[in-house]
Amino acid sequence: MIIGIDLGTTFSAVAVLGADGEPSVLSNGLGESTTPSVVYFDSPGSVLVGTAARDAAAVDPDNGVALVKRRMGEEFELLFHGTAHTPESISALILRSLVEDAKRQTGADAGEEVRAVITVPAYFGVREREATFQAARLAGIEVLELLAEPVAAALHYGVAARPGSTVLVYDLGGGTFDTTVLRIQRDGAQVVATDGDSRLGGADWDERVADFLTQSFAAAEPDSDPYDEELFLHEVRLIAEVAKKDLSERASRPVSLRLGGRRVTVPFDRSTLTGIGSDLVDRTLAIVDRVLSSAEGKGIRQVHEVVLVGGSTRMPVIAAAVEARLGRTPRLLDPDHAVVRGAAIRAGELAGAGRASRSTRSVVPRSFGVLIDDSHAPSGDRRVVVHTVHRNAPLPAAATTEFCTIVAGQDSVRVQVFEQAGELPSEDPAANRRVLDGELTGLPPLPAGSPIELTLRVSEDGLLRVTAREPRSGTVLELEAYMDGVVDGESTRRLATALGTLTVRQ
Ligand code: AMP
């Protein structure tokens, strides 16, 4: 079975390519086309995934996990019913649930092998990609490719088939905003520049609407104190999202609120929603400006197409604001399924052509480099990260650089590879995070300042390999792709065993 999976921050989805070449999104056991990315550990032997998990976690948050994608690649464990889980194992449970949906919907055997294209954000670094690989492995999925989400969206919109054009992808989901400039080439779509805000999405609108509704209630009923009523506030948050969505279809939608014996109908229309969310829209546009100027630095003077992705782009104000800013009418077609549909299209391509062909290329999401002692520093103890593979370089990328030993007779060199952690590359170690650490040992007696060659390679799948070589003796250090924050072989086995005993329900 060959499927496309959108493993999202708030929602996930699975799709398959039909015989007619059209992707179809497969529904889950509840008939929903997207599944909340929430896991709830209801007993030592079973977990809930999706809407039921979200509802259960709302009442009993200690046994639920949401937004785990934000922690991918981080080293942390959560204990549920005495078993330790990681972001990888929790994601694996979501993947397992999606695979079971796909098997049920397509009538495949439970034991049938699954190969999938799984989408990841364009900014995902080595560790996050490796963690996603691990999650898929734990779920028993063979990964055909980890595909950048904006590239998947471009496949859905069909713009990936127009060589020579450039596309801006504007992706506003439930909790994150991403925007990417793609260059379409004969051999596929290439990410030119990407930017975003991982704490900006539909949920911010929901919060604003809930505040507006609660304030309106309090103003209409001055003797009441709705801010003290937990249940009321919870209900208002749910109503706020429904009302927000309704305003994508109609201009006005009064909201009735009840607390005790009091009932208030709050007038709510598009212009109110536009007003309370206008600074949020402006924040997305500022990021669009930033990604455009980054793309301009790489020779992109113009975008030919603008495509909208993510459920929140259904709000009419988004298309209007994007059009006003870019002077192009953006395309809006099934935006909540754009990524998963693109993943299915890509999976179909790979299955049809064998794994060798690649119609999509991506870029290095963040700069990589090594930690060195800065010999120019007067104090002699300043350490800096020298980036040698730069972000937005096309994948696969490689760079060989020469560094020097510090003292005469030094018999080993510690090699620490760092990845840019902040939004912009910086040589400050605090603005980077370590992804590899090793030692080149057994060096012959050498004078201080002897060269050590260091090669960093990032493969098309985003995996990092490092070779350090002392040229005179030929001593070589090949660093294992051990990455901080990614489970190693033994804990993978332990997690696989733990997951094997769990039943996944919806
Ligand atoms: P995604 O993560 O792409 O599935 O987006 C989910 C977000 O889209 C949530 O914040 C939803 O409230 C929002 N959303 C879904 N449908 C609509 C709609 N018709 N109008 C406005 N927002 C929507």
C-alpha cells in the first residue's frame, strides 16, 4: 500500500492516489477527513488518537498529548501508565492510527506493507527529520520520502509542473504559519527560501474571538462574572471557533451565550472578525515580506503564483490581504487537504517510477558548522561556530573546510557539529545546537596549526554525515549520524516493544 501522510501540528491526514491519478483523502473511523494530532493514554494497554483523544485530554490533560510535532527532535520523555514515551513514539501512534484508517478504507489486509511519503515543514532540520523517520519506523512504515510541505502543496495545485515559474506558498494552519518561495524547475520544485512563526495560527483567532464574546457578555450583564466560570469559558472557546468558521461562509453570525439564567446574543460579523484579527494578518504579511526579500537575494524578482494552504486560509480576509500585498489573486482549493493530497501525488510518482527518480528538490533548512576556538580572540578562549554548509543551499549539499590544530603534539581533535538554532545564522554557540560530537584520535606528532580537513554532507533526505581527516597521516573520523535528541537503537527497540503492546482506538 502506498499512501501520502500529512503529519500535522494540530491535524493529520492520509490520502491515496486513485487509478485515475487523482488523490483521495481517506476518512478516519469517525468519518472525518482530518484527525486531530492528539494522543490520549487511557489505560496501560490502549490509547486513543484523534477527536476522542482530544475530548478525553480536555478533561484529563495529564494523560493526553497534543502539539507533539513542536517537540520533534527534542530530547524529552513523558511517562504514561509507567511507560516512557518520546515525541517519536507519540507521533508513531498517530501514524499507526492513520495507517489503520487507510487500510480500512482501501480494504487492504491488516498485515500489508505500507510505504509512504510523509510531509515535514520546509524548516525541519536534521534532527526533526530524523525523528520523523524514527516515528515512521516505529509505526512500521517504510518512508519513500520526507517531502517539504510547501512542495506537496505545489503538487496539489499543479504548479509544480510549470518549469520556470516561481510560487509563493502561504500556509496558515491551526497553530503555525509558514511561507515559502519555490522555484519550479524541469526536475521539480525547489525551496528557495522559507520562513514562518510556529506560534501563529487559527487558534490565535479563536482566542481573540472568545475574549471578544466574553467581554461582550460581561458588558451586557454587568452583574455577572463570566471570567470566574471555567465551564462557561471552555464553551465560549469552542463556540468561538465554530463562529469564526461560519463567517468564512456568511457575512454575519450572531452568537448566543448562556450563563446561569442569563442569556445574551452577541452580534458578530466579518468586519468584527477582521478588526480583531488584523494585527495577526499583518504579522503573516511581515513574514511574507521577509521571505520575499530572502528570495530576492537569491535572484527571484517576481512570484508568478500564490497558493493558499491550511484551514485558516478559508477566512476571506486572508485571500484579500495577500492579494492586496502581492498584487496577485491567490489560489484557494481544498486548502486543508492541499498538503496530504500533494503527498499522495508524490507517493504515486515514486511508486510509478521506482524510488530513483526525484521530481522535487529541497534546500538545507539551517546552516551547519563546527565549533572552533577563535585564534583571533585576544583572550584566546572565545569559541565560535563556523558555518560551512549554509541554509537554503540546494540538497544534497557538501562542504570541505580546513581547520588547524591548536597545540604542538596534539594527539586528538574534538569535532562538534552545530546546527543553527535561531531564525538567523549566528556564530554564537548559544544560538546553535549540537547535532554531532566525536573525536579524531591517534594523530601523529604534528606542529601547532597543522591542517585538519572537515567535510560536512547533508543528503537529500536531510541526514548529516561528517568526515574529519588529518591529511598527512590519513587518519579519519567518520561520525555516526548520532544526533542529540533522537532516540538511538536501543531505545528504539524499547519503544517498539512498548508500542507493540498498545491498541490504538479512535
Ligand atoms: P489545519 O491545521 O491546516 O488543519 O488548520 C486548522 C485551522 O483551520 C483551525 O484553526 C481551524 O479553526 C481553521 N479552519 C478550518 N476551517 C475553517 C474555515 N472554514 N474558516 C476559518 N478557519 C477554518
